[in-house]
Amino acid sequence: MSHIQDTVKPLLSVRGLTLDIPLASGTLHAVRGIDFDLHKGETLCIVGESGSGKSLTSLAVMGLLEKNIRRSAEQLNFDGIDLIGASKRQMRGLRGDRIAMIFQEPMTSLNPAYTIGDQLVEALRLHRKVSREKARERAIELLEKVGITAAASRLSQYPHQLSGGLRQRVVIAMALMCEPELIIADEPTTALDVTIQAQILSLLVELTKEMDVAMILITHDLGVVARVADKVGVMYAGELVETGPATDVFGKPMHPYTRGLLHCIPQPGKTKRGEKLGTIPGIVPSLIGDVQGCAFRTRCPHVVEACRGDIPERGQPPHEFLCVHADGARAAEGEPA
Amino acid sequence: MLPFILKRLGLAGLVAFTVSFISFSLLFLSGDPAAALAGETASGEDIEAIRRLYGFDRPMLVQYGEWLFQALRGNFGESYYFKLPVSSLIADRLSVTMTLGVCGITFALLTAVPLGVAAAIRPNSIIDRVALFLSVAGQAMPSFWFGLILIVLFGIKLRWLPPSGASTWQHFIMPTIVLGYYAMPAIMRLTRAGMLEVLNSDYIRTARAKGAGEGRVLFKHALRNAIIPVVSLAAVQMGFMLGGSIVVESIFALHGAGYLAWESIARNDLPTVQALILIFSMFYIIFTFLADVLNAWLDPRMRSS
């Protein structure tokens, strides 16, 4: 989907991002030529199953991939900076300052040896010439913002003295220390209790809106996506099979995989009591060696011979998808055109 | 932190007390001390006389109490063999052993920790392989053999270093290397394993995501967490070096406390052996205590446990 036309220059622009992992048994094509744009203040949700390449994509933007993973792209631009060509020093300057990241595991993502205060202060002082005192003030201000009570006294506490929910709030505060323009949140609520999940998520969305921060939210929870996303990217086996504004993707899902995913969650008013929820039969194919054609064809009910060949890009920007069927086989499933 | 230190201190005191009792009573388990002291040709009356002279006829607990009371005041009695106060005898020898032990553990840490870190940064690289080779060699080479090789090479062939004695600092170079090299492999491997594990942890990724540079990631965020088991190991190694450097002390004719222990055991010099066992145990206890405190400072989670 390389012809997204926008009048405003996007903050993050990704074209043909490809990630290959050399393994003993061959090359694993973990991410295969994905494109997306993200504008200032926008929230892009990337959804997909485990192993579809969502986390790798986010690490690729951060420049934090394992050394053995090969990254290439026609374009990987953040506010005019070419992230592929950027020096280590340049990337270090961007990370934590203009692009911040929130990880999945709050229990282990804070250093056990240092206080919350030390770690928050460090986040700011790595990028700004400010005094410790000023940095502490900023830390307190942000801890209060993320809803932590008695913020000043929390600064001297260690991670093990806080609950998972509190730790994730600290991690969010840490990501916000330098007022980043982009936050990448990799399943930030997956490891938390269900009751806490909703709180943390609303907090994150509220703060990004309030501070006008763009966000890439990686999740496999479609309920979350429906609530917070401006844009949605559906990822399957290393490809973005469908992208578009959230209302379009949910209102008129084009790719058979997207519809499959949506059938897997109950919808109030639509799903009848006692009715079985949908499942997508089969498993994700191996991405080792040459990958040809549509990766979803082994599980797709509408598979035809052409699925083995090159898959055309369909739809009109901003809502696009990859499928041999011009209508994404909507007609075949009895969905309105 | 203070309650933790007090708790550990109390525990250390308890262990020290137990050890003192064991070290005192062990010698009575190895036979009749009066008979041993009197020699093979002594008559029964002679043995009885010695028994009364040294107070072996009193109940053991009384003897222990007396011994402990004196020991706490630094009086360990008189050496049977040297006919000198044990305390001054040991004080002389201990300075040699302490110097050797401190130099040995310093040498071991200064080589092992950087090597372990370097090996962990690039696993399976040349540095990692060299470090592995050095540690296997260190583990496999008996210290008496390694010591002799050094003496032959640097003491006799090249004449760079004095082959034996303890009068100048040059005398300590070879013993330090032999003693330290023996402790190095374990410390190196533990540092490497710890660093490898820590470098793969989530909080290291967080530090990188914050924009921290490699040096900061390695030394501020990773090493502090990886070094914790190394501290405990180094404490035990240090205790071992002070008490068990007999071989090294013999080869280089450094008459330290280890050598004195060997002499005293061979000569059945009970007061000296008792005092040495007690002192060596105290070293272990002190170093373990210090290691615990250091670890609690490094890792706040330990303070609450």
C-alpha cells in the first residue's frame, strides 16, 4: 500500500520494511515489506496474532533489534530523519527523547537495583541538561499525571515495592519524561489484571491525546482497538494485510483475515446468546525460506489458484488491503459490498 | 538497611560462637591431648601430671569457658612447640597471609570481572574463547606446579623476581599471581553468566529505549545486577585464600599463617591450631557478613528478606 496520499507530511513514514532473521534452517522472513504512515497525534493500532511481527516492527523503528536481525526498507523516516541511515549516536538521541517505548512486562522492565526516582530522573537527564532537582520535580509532576498518589514519596521506592499496575504507570511516566512525539506501546496491558488493563489503557490514551503524542499501540485485543484507534493495521504473518481508519476497518473489514478476527469477539447486540464465537482454523504458516503468494491462503475459506501468485493491493487510500479478490471475498460471505 | 545489618551481625555472632565451640572440642575428639603432649615414652604418672598442669582434668565446658574468655582478650595461651604466646606468633604470620590474600583476591577480581564482562558482551567471540581457555587452564593447573613454573621462569632463568621469601613487595608478585589465578576461573565464569542473563533482561531493553549509551547500559544497569553472586563467591574465595594458602606459602617460602597451621598440626601444637581454626573461621564469617551487606546495598530486594 505504497500510495497513501496525505497532504500533511507524516511524522513516521514506513515503506517496504523488511526484517529477516537468519536461522540454521534458513532465513525467517519475519516482516515482509510493510508500509504505514503515522501523523502527529494519531493513534495507530497494529493488531495480529503472536508471531505476526508486531513487536519486531516496533523494535525496528526504535533501532533496538537483536544484532542478528537484518533490517531493510525503502523508507523509514521519522520527521525527516532516515532511521536506517542514522548513526548509533543519532538513534540514541532519538530514543527516549522524541520516540519513547512502553514494554509489555511491567514486572521486569524496571531495573530492580535503582529507585523509581533514579530511573525517572535518568530518562530526562540523558537528553536534557537539567539539574537533578528539576528532573525530580518533573518526575513528581508526571507520576501525579499518571495517577500515582503520594508521588514525592514514591520516588525513593524500588520497583519490587510496587504492584504491576503501579509499575506500568511508572513506565508510562518514564516514557513521557522528555515529551516525546511518538510513543510505541507494545502490548502495555497484556501482563496486567483485567481490571487494571482498562485503567492503564484509558490513561495512556488520555495522556497521548492531551499531550498530542502520536502512538503506535500494539495489541491483540480488538476491543481495545475499537475504542482507541484512529488507524488500524492488521498484521498477519509479517504483512500488513489491511490498513485504514478504524471506523472503516471495523465498519467494512475487507480482508478475510480481518473479518475472521472480528468474528472471534462477541459483539453486543449482534452476537446471540448461546451462539458459538468464530475461530480461524489452521495455524500461521512457517515463514522460513521463500514465501510466495498470500500467507493466509492455507486458512482462508476463499482460496483460489491465484492466491499462490503475487497479491495485488486493493482498495482506495486510506483504506487498503491485500487480496486477490477485488472485494476481499465480501460477496462470497454475504456481506454488503 | 540498618535493621538488615543488625540482623546479619547477630547471625554472624551466633555462627562465630558455634564455630568457637566446635574448634575447641574438635581437638579433644582426636585423642587424649595430655598423652599426645607427653610423648610416646612417657609413663602414666607423667601423663597425669601433664593433664593436671594443662588443666585437661577439668570438665570440658569449664575448659571451653576459660579458653573462650582468654581468647576474647586476645590470649590464646602458649604454643607447646615454640614456647611463645600463640597470639604474637599468629600476629607475625598473619600479616604475610593477609597481604597475600588481599593481593590474590584483588588480582583475581581485576582480571576475572573485566574478562567476564568482555566475554558476555560478545559471546563466542575471540575474547570469549581466550577467557574460556584461561579459565580452563587456571582450573586445571595445580597451583604447586604453576608456582614452580613461575619460579623457574621468572626467578631463575630471567631473574626478574625473587624466587622465595617475603621481605620486599617483589616477593609477593608470583605468589599473588598463583593464588589469584586459582580463584579467577570461577569468578570469571560467574561474571560472564550473570552478565549474559542480565543483558537479556527487560530492564536492559528499557535502558536502551531511554537512550542510554552502551557504557551506561553495561556498567550502570547491567553490571550492578550481574555482580551480586560474584560478591558472595569472592567472599568465600577470600576466606579460602587466608586459610588455605598453605601450598602457595610453602612453595614460595612465605611463612604465613597457612604454613603455621600446617606446622602446628604436624607438631600437635594444640593451642596454636585452636587459635588458627578460630581465626580462619572468623575471617569466613566476617567476609560473608561483608558480602551480605554489600549485596544488600547492590540489590534492595535483599534488604527486606
